[in-house]
Amino acid sequence: MMNIREEAHRMKLVAPKLAATKEEVRNAALAAIAENLKAHQQEIFAENHKDLDAARENGISDAVMKRLKFDEGKLKSVVDGIAQLIILPDPVGKVQFRRSLDEGLELERISVPIGVIGVIFEARPDALVQISSLCIKSGNCAVLKGGKETTYTNRILFKLIVEALSKAGLPEGILVQAEQHNEIDELLQCEGDVDLLIPRGSNTFVQYIMNHTKIPVMGHADGVCHIYVDEEISDALTILVDAKTQYTAACNAMETVLVKRSIAGSFLPKLYDAMTAAHVTMRGSEEVKCFLGERGKDFEVMAEDAYHKEYTDLICSVKCVENVEEAVEHINRFGSHHTDSVLTNQKEVAEYFLQMVDSAGVYHNCSTRFADGFRYGFGAEVGISTSKLHARGPVGLEGLMTYKYKLRGHGQIVGDYASGVKEFHFKDL
């Protein structure tokens, strides 16, 4: 059995070597990964079927089954993501500023990889490819722990990725795959060697990670995303159905619809019919039930404090609010600070919403499903962060970087400046 602490310590030593590799070498490694995945796609699909069969036997929900499946569409998506990553500028070694402190004393701030990242992700095999690719492009080493439900798929994907890295000439051991559940607890004890943890999973799981490690943690616990309908714009129903059904298992799927009370009488029946046609069950306030009339005979009424709910299923909460101010108050109270959208043609309403909603993503007249690293042009993402320190929203290359200061001098000493013999003459270069 692999010793995670030993592996993490070894990776800490190899991390500077990976950070020092040239962009063309890392890009060549990414291209090799894409080619290797395409060349062995039938093997990948066969291993994925093993995971899917086991999941069915264990009664896994439909929402999780969608995440588990790795087919031609998922393969194309990860390969397209790799291609997008390759053409993105190198995030390593960027000069963020250069300043002369005094003659012959120059300070630079340079972007550098974080180092060693531990990523613990849910049952999504495509996440393994996305995370590995982002770490390689950004010059980071990574310990990868996927869900047990995708054991066979993750194993073949990791094998093909490592083969490609070896052929491309990158340092050995820059990626490690953990498979045993107890290895998570070992990983949590690797402070000093692991620089950052990124957990992707349930609220309970993320809270467990945060409460059992001294390593900095970046991520989000859940995705309770809202759409506030301030007025019935022409595409409102299309946007709402897309946000709820395009991929119900995603953390950026819409979970709650807030409807302005003045349009509720005409809009809610249309919303009900559209959601019913899309096989979505609506539940919510007694007021909404009344507006639905006969349509609402089987409508489930929710408790007032029950709106912080991530369904990841064909269910959504619905509530009436008086105006955009009340909508914002509801979102900031019951939301998860992930992604929220407003539907309106009133500029003042839209700007108020975009300014006052305290979320990583705030949208106007579009689906919450756009909250994604690939759709933002990041190539992919290691996850969505709802925290405000270090990165926020879809975490791509920039979120996997930090910086260091380089100071070049010619024998200067602080004593001369402290005594007044010399003075600083700050000048940006």
C-alpha cells in the first residue's frame, strides 16, 4: 500500500523541477495526454462500464450515474479542454511588477506554481483528466483521490496520463493517484509538504476536510444557485429550464426560482407547465401554490427556513418576492455564494442584483450553467471556489498560481538606509 506521507514529501522535492520546465515541454505533455486518451478510448469505455455496472448494482442515484458515465461526449469534452489549455499563455514566470528601490536594487514579483496540491474529487472521471491537465500546465504536482464509484475508469485514465508524461520528458512522480479511503486521512496530515487541498463533494465531506487538516483548503461545500425573475423576458422559460435540466447533477444547476410577486399570477402557471414538460417537480411557498390554482393540487409546501437545499435532481424550489431587494436578501441568506442570475430588461434592477448578491458568479439574463472553467475559457477547472481568499469562482490556471519576490542588488545593506546614509528612490520599471 502506498505511503501518502512519503509520496507527498518526495513530490515536495520534485515540485521545483516541474516549475522550472519550459512551456513547450508542458504543452507537449498535454498534447501527448490527449492523443493517448483518444488512442485507447475503447479501453477507457470498457473500464467505465465496469464502474457503471457496479453502480447500478449498488442502487446509485440517476444524478450520480450521469457523473459516472465517461462516453464519447465526455472524452471529446476533456480533449477539447486540453486543446484550449495548450493555447493559453504560460502562467508560470510572469513578471507581475518590477520596481527599482534604489539605484542597483531591483525588485520583481514573479508568478510561480503553488507547488503540491491534493485534490479529492467526486465520482466524475472527467474531473481526473481536467485536474491533471491544469496542474501540468500550471507546473503543479498533484495527489489525486477520486471517488470509489469510478475506481476502474480513474485507474485507466491515470495510467494513460502518466504514460504520456513519461514520453514527454517531464519529471517522474509529479502526479500520484490515491485509491484507498484511509489515504484521505493520511493526506490531511501532510502539512509542510502539501500546499493546498481542493475537495469536491458534498457539504458534509468538505466540512470534514476543513475540520481535520492544517493545510489550506479551497473549494465549495454546496451549490444552491438561484434565478430571480424580475420580469418575463422573452427567453425566461428557456433559460430556467436550461439552468435546471441541462445537467442536474452539476453544482451550478439552478435550485431555486424567485419570482417577482407582481408577475407571479401570469408567470407561475407558465413556469409550472414548462418545468412539468421537462420532468421537473416544483415545490415552495404556500403563496406559489395559490397562484398555481388547479395546477398546484399536488404542490409540496416548504417550510420558510428550508430553502438552503441543493437537489442535484429534477426538483426546484419556487418562492415569490416583492422586488429585487427582497430577492437579494433571500439569496444572500439561503444561497451558497456560488452562482446566481437575474432575468430582467431593467438596467437598474440588473445592476443592483450584480452589485449586491454576494456570490462568486452573478449573471444577467442567462443560465447559471455557464459557471464553468471551460466555458470561461480557462481550458478546464479544478473546482469552483466560493471563498474570497485566494481564488473565487471556477478555478483555472490563475487560481493555481501564487508568486514570489526576487530582489537583485549590488552589496546593499539595510543599515545604510536605517541610518540615513542612503534613501529609497522607488520607481516602477
